[in-house]
Amino acid sequence: MNGGYIALIVIASLLVIFFILLFSLLPVKSYFIALFSKCHISSRRLVTMRFRKLPVFDIVNAYITARRGNAGISLDEIENLHATDIDYNRFIEGIIACKNAKLDIDLETYKKLFLSGKDIHTFIHECLNSKIIETNYITAMCVDLQEINAKIKLTLKVNMKNLLSSVNDETILARVNESVMSMIASIKDHKFILQNPEILAKAIYDAEVDNGNFYEIVSADVMDVNLGNNIALRKEKELIEKNRVIEQNRLEARRLTAVAVEQEMKARTEEMKAKLIEKEMEVPESLTKAINEGQFDKLTDFYKVQNLRADTEMRNRLAGGLGLNENETSEDFDDED
């Protein structure tokens, strides 16, 4: 056997050993899948990935998905996502969904959105569809002390310039409440708001409540405006009630004073009656004394007085029985007789 055959056998042996080593180290399945998917990856790159203990099959499939979906992401970036423990399959699916929705988002911005924890499908839905929110009744007081209750409906859409803003719809609601309350508080007559409710929506636009926000306001519509408490009327009622209580207390004080005077007069009357009875008890003694002293003229005068009193009482009874008018007096009755 000459040297040429020996050299040929050696070369063939080396080639066999090389291919055995190559196919033992090369992830053949992943290589051919990428090759037939028109996403060629060099065998050296695949062997390197295996030596680095990367999930070659999963990464290759993700790369093929990214290439076929025009995600614009390279194999190196997929490896970096794997190194940072990011679900690169969901990441790539989100990019493809944004491309299909024709959302103009660069890769870095999308990566920040993904890392912020936003659900990409929800984000795409919000970008393609407007979001409608309603405020609770916003209550504020006009200058004329009349409360106004207003309810606003806001139509929002995603602001593509502020995708990374942490200011959300709750902040917009807070700013809307502030602007509407300020507008109501500046109005002198509450009737002006009832006649022109659109000034509340104008106040929202003028305040630029969506400035720097993840959302921007498409429209602000006043759903309802109604009247609340009238503070001026309530104060007036309270004043009237206070004056009524004061006047009632004053009248009660006068009544109590009158009752006290009446009781005092009754007491004085009873005192005078007691004195009269005391004096009348002295009459028999005086009569006896007058008889003993022979003063019959005094006795005669006493009986004349008694007869005059009896005659007066009889006249009064007759006048009451005949039913005299108020304007008639006993003297008129005597004249007629």
C-alpha cells in the first residue's frame, strides 16, 4: 500500500471524525428548521449557543417567529431578553401585534412598555379604541351661595407621544374635578351655568388636564347639571327661625310678667276684701254704741245706705234682664222710666 492511499484514508478518517463531532455538537433539528424557514443561522452560532447552555430550540423558534412577523428583532436581542429573564415569546408576539395594528412604536419604547408591566394586548386595544369614563357628581358653590352638581363624560384615547407616562386616567379625573370646581366657584349667578353648561367643558379644555398624560381627551361632554343646597336661602331660614324664637321668648316673658301682675292684683284684692270684712265686723259694735249714746241720726244714715245699695243691686238685675245695649247705661234707663 503506497503513501497516497494512506493519506487518503487519514483524510477520510479526519472528515468522519469532524462530521461526527459536528453533528454531536450541532443542534441539527434547530439548524434545519431555521434553514428551511429561510432564517439561516450559522452552525458555529448554534454550537456556541449550545456551549453557553442556552435553550437553542426555543430561541431559534422565537427568532423564526420574529423574522416571519417582521418584528425587526435580531437573534442577539432575543438572547439578551433571555438573559434578563424576559418572556421573549410574549415580547415578540406583542411586537408583531403592534405591527399588525400599524402602531408606530420603536423597539426601545416597546421594550420599556413591556418592562413596565403593561399588558400589550390591552394596550393595543386602548390604542385602537377610545376609552369612555364618567366623573361622579362634582359639587361646588357659586358666588351667590347656590350649590351646583355637574357630571362629565370624558372620551379618551392613548397619546402616542406619552406612552411612557405614568400619569393615567385617575389623574385626569382629579384634574377635571379641580377645573370644574374652579369654574363653578367663579360664576356669580348659578343661572348662567344652567343656561350655558358648555362652559364647564370649556374649562376642562382650557386647563389642559391631559397635559403629559398617557391619555389625551378627545371630547368632554356635560351629562347633567342640577341644583344642590341653597346656602343663602338656608341662612335666611335660619335667621327667620332665630328671630321667631327671640320674639317667642319675648312674648313669653311678657306673658309671665302679666301673670305675675295678675297674681299680685288678686292678692291685693283678697287683702282688700279681708280688710272690708274686718271693717264690716265693726258695724254691729258701732251701731250698738250709737244706740247707747242716743245717736239715732247715724243709725238712720246707715240704713239709708243699706237701702241705696239694695236699690242699686235691683236696678242692675233689671238692666241685665231687659238686655240693654252696650251703649245704653242705667242712667238712660232711668230717664226713660
